[in-house]
Amino acid sequence: MANHVASKGIFVNLWAREEEVVQIINSKHENTTFLAGIPLSEKIVATASVAEAVSEAELLFLIIPTPFIAKWLEENQTMLPWQVPLVCFSKGIEQQSLRTPYEILVDELPGKYHAKLAVVSGPSFAKEIGVGLPTSVTCAAQDIEVAKQIQLALATRNFRVYTASDVIGAELCGALKNVLAIACGASDGFGFGANARAALITRGLAEMTRLVVKKGGKASTITGLAGVGDLVLTCSSSLSRNYSVGQAMAMAARSQPQQKSKEDSSNNFNRDLAVAEGVKTSLAVHLLAERLGVEMPICESVYEVIHKGIDIKTALRKLQDRPLRAEHDEYQGTWVWSAL
Ligand SMILES: NC(=O)c1ccc[n+]([C@@H]2O[C@H](COP(=O)([O-])OP(=O)(O)OC[C@H]3O[C@@H](n4cnc5c(N)ncnc54)[C@H](O)[C@@H]3O)[C@@H](O)[C@H]2O)c1
Ligand SMILES: O=P(O)(O)OC[C@H](O)CO
């Protein structure tokens, strides 16, 4: 995102946690640790000081993994200006509290910050944005004027930004697609085929809809970029860490010979496992769905495999063995996804 914003001629102060990342970005204009191979604009200046990074900022982006947001805010919030929009790009649900990133921001930041909070979600691999490939995202904010301000600031011919007011829907979609991508990767890793993957995506959308609506989000968000857009992307590309984790787990379970060397594969797997948000989010979704009484069998299967040690093939087969029923139920005069 820093590279994208810099491509508009805007100077970007980039805070990075690791001193070596700061140094290599400033000296080689490349983030060799987290985004190797992508040249970064000279308009990006990295710093390890949050105070330095945010001084004179007209727009703040918070893009760190969800499990670290609360702690980061606790340590750094006094340095953040409250008069400028703060846009969060993180996708996940906090494990203990079951809060989305926006809910964490609202809880942890004083009230004066709240009016300017926004989230960006949608199909957006960093590796593709970093090299300027066409991308479209949704920016959701409670105050639509804030969303429009961010839309104007970020939009280019290659980066379309749509506005939305359904923050909770956009965020839940971004979190759930990571869990569903693990299921799709696993299905593909087993060689279950394109039919199975399409079914998982479609019934995954049904699960997303039920949870979003129960949490007060809009069903229409599901048909947008944050919903179907990001779900299709993440469930069908090995550029996704979440999809790759599912795929690698299934391949390991099948003991299929890996295409790359064993060492390469397991290095990649451990790296993806550590950063794939769906791994931790699957536990949060299990707890949230239980608390809200929402049935989410695919997400539940991912939870059972990762956190309960259930055999991956058994979990996928269990989904196939569920009772047969109608695809949609009639609910208050409209057709909605059925519960199973
Ligand atoms: N990578 C993508 O393509 C992409 C696209 C859209 C949204 N996102 C979301 O953005 C967020 C960040 O993803 P990412 O791919 O940049 O990171 P990542 O998942 O690759 O994790 C590495 C990043 O986490 C940071 N980090 C590690 N420990 C930390 C700590 N204790 N406190 C603060 N930061 C810490 C590291 O400095 C590094 O920047 C995630 O929520 C992800 O879902 C990522
Ligand atoms: O690599 P993933 O699975 O974390 O997905 C990255 C982005 O969220 C895709 O929109």
C-alpha cells in the first residue's frame, strides 16, 4: 500500500517494527523480509519510530496482523493524531475477545478518534498491489464522508476504491474468507476437484451471510468485493497464505510427493502457518458462531482440523455426509441461505 500511495506522488512514512526492515527499505528500496523482489518507491521513508512516522501525516494506515493490534495501540496510541482518518487493512478476529479490528480500535482508542475510523477490505494481494496490477477494494466507514475522503486519496486508474457503510460486514467477510480459503486449499490439496471447490466457496458464502447478518451487517456486503470478491480470490490462488496452508496440510496428509524440495516446502509451510490469519481466526469463528447460535459447518471443520486434531479427510468427508435439504429457506417473505 505504501508503494501504491507513493505511486501517486505522495510521500509515505512507513513504520516498521524490525530495525533490519527499516534499514533495507531505506538503503535498497526493497522489503527483502516481507515483500522480496518488489522495488519500492524512493518516496517511501521507513522508520522504527512511530512518533516520527505519524508526524505530519494526513492519513494513517494500520496494517498489522489482528492479534497484535490491541497491544500496538496500547503502546503507541498517544502518538497518533486523532484529526486524520485512520484506516485499518487487517483481516481477522481477535481470539480472546472475538473483536474485529474495527471493534478493537473503537474499544482501545479514546472517543475523539472514532469519527475518523475506516476499514479497507476486498481482493488485494499485497504482491499484486505492490507492482501496480489492477485492484479494486471496498472502504467502509460509519461516516460515509470519511470513506469518500479515503476513496479520493487512494484511487488511481489501477486501484479502484468503492465506498460502503457496512463496516462490520466488510470486516467479517475479510476474516471469514481466510478460514474458508484453508478449507478450499485442503480440498484442492486432496485433489477433490473444481466442483468441490466451487461448492465450498458457495456454501462458504452462505456461512458468511448468516454470521454477518446475525452480527448486524448487511447481506448485500456479501455480494461485494469484501465478500464474494475476496472469497473467490483467496479460495482459488496459491498466492494466498491461507489457501496454501490448507493445501499443504492436505498434501502432507496424503503424503503426496511435493513438487519442490522437501525443505523448501516445509519452510514455506511454516512461514504461511505463522502468518495465515485463518489459523487463529478459525478458533475465534468457532467461539463466535457458538455464542451467536449460527451454524457454520465448513468453518467448524477447519477449526476441528487445526485446533482439535481431527483428520483432515474425515473433516471434509463429514461435510459431504450432512443431511440433505433445500438450498434456501423462506424467511419473512424472502429467500435466504438455508442453515445446512
Ligand atoms: N499480505 C496481503 O496480501 C494482505 C492483503 C490485505 C490485507 N492483509 C492484512 O494485513 C494484515 C497484515 O498482513 P501482512 O501480510 O502485512 O503481514 P504478515 O501476515 O505477513 O505478518 C508480518 C507482519 O507482521 C508484523 N508483526 C509481527 N509481529 C508484530 C507485533 N508484535 N506487533 C506488530 N506487528 C507485528 C511484522 O512486522 C510484519 O510487518 C493482516 O491482517 C492481513 O490479513 C494482508
Ligand atoms: O495471503 P492471504 O491468504 O493472507 O490473503 C491476502 C489478502 O487478504 C487477499 O485479499
